[in-house]
Amino acid sequence: MKPFLSVIIPAKNEAKRLPLTLVDVDRHLKQAEYSSEVIVISDGSTDATVEVVTRFSHLMKNLRLIVNEENHGKGFVVRQAMLEAKGNFRLFMDADNSTSVDQFENMLPYFKEGYGVVCGSRAVPGAKLEPPQPWYRQILGKGGNLFIQLLVARGIHDTQCGFKCFSEEAAKAVFPLMKIDRWGFDVEAIALAKLFGYRVKEMPVRWVNDTRSNVGLKAYISTLWDVVRVRVWLWTGKYA
């Protein structure tokens, strides 16, 4: 049976954090009135990520595992899973469960209104960050977002929140044409959705901030460079 919702979890060396995430995802989806599938994509993991997911496959009948022996980047594996997914709606979330899958319920009214993409956001009224991000991350995030809005994603205040859902139609239109394999893929996905005429909605979420995050300055610089590349590709018609 075709699932209503596909939940995509990219994972690189997430053996420690995945078990609790999968337990939480399974608990919420079992209570839902719709059918679902969960796809975990190992992005060149060198720890026990694959073994953890394999063990859970005996407990979660709707769990699928995709294994990449080499690391390609979050954008690559999310694109890969989006095109492998079967759901009417295709949600990707972080392996650390920063935003719980139950918040998908808050997205459904917007899809019913005709939106093709709904993005979780930590920067719009109603969003909750527990605990708030350090001041230097807030400054980097706000400065980077102004740059992103100016170039490709006007009106979207948090392009990098790892909780986004696409309708099946939007996913099939956007992801086959994407070129960014790493951090800037969120921006590219939003830019392409807008280019193809899909309405994009930003929705506040509850975000549990993992203070152990290893996303550093290099990732911010890489993302901004990807934004420039996307802007150039839009200008030159590379997404035809």
C-alpha cells in the first residue's frame, strides 16, 4: 500500500543518537491515522549506524535502510531518499530528533491550503528553541539568512532548519534537478520550488538544540558559497 507519509532521516555516524530518535518516530507514527514509511540513509558511516538500523528493522515494519559506503553529503542523501520514497508527503528530519515527527501534524493544514512545501522554522513567531542557540550562532544565522533572502529565498527566515516536507508532486519536480550535495541543498530546494511555482510556507517548530552539534564556521561559509552558485545557475538557466 502506498504510504501517506515518508519520513527521511539522513545519518552519518549517528549510532548513539539514532536509537532514541527511532523509538520516538515509531511511537508517534503508530498513533497516527495514516500509513507511513521511515527511510534512514547512512552517508558513509564508519560507526555502528547501519547495525543499529538493522536491529530496529525487526521492530519497525515500515523501516527501510539505504547504505552509502562513501560519504556524499547531506544534500546528496536527502535527494536520494526523496526520489526513493513512495509517500504522498515526504518529510526529512535530523537524526538527533531536534524536531519531533509529531509536528508533521501541524503541516497538514497548509498542504490542504495548496502549499507544495512546508518548512519548519526556528525564526518565526511561535517557534521554541530549547535551549536557545549561543549568541555567536544567532548572529551567524541571522546574517547568513539576510544574504540568502537577498539572493534566492526572499521571505524565508530560516532555510537551514532540518525539518521540511514536500508534497509528492513538488518532490518529483525539485529533487531530480538539484545539484548541491552538501549544506546548501536546503536553499536550493526552496529556490527550485519557488521557481516551479510551488507555494512555500514557513511554520514555527519546537527545536531541541543539541549543544554537541559539530556544525562549524566552515559549514556556514560552504552554505553561503552554495547560495551564490544557485543564484548563478538560476540566472543562466542551468535548471531547465
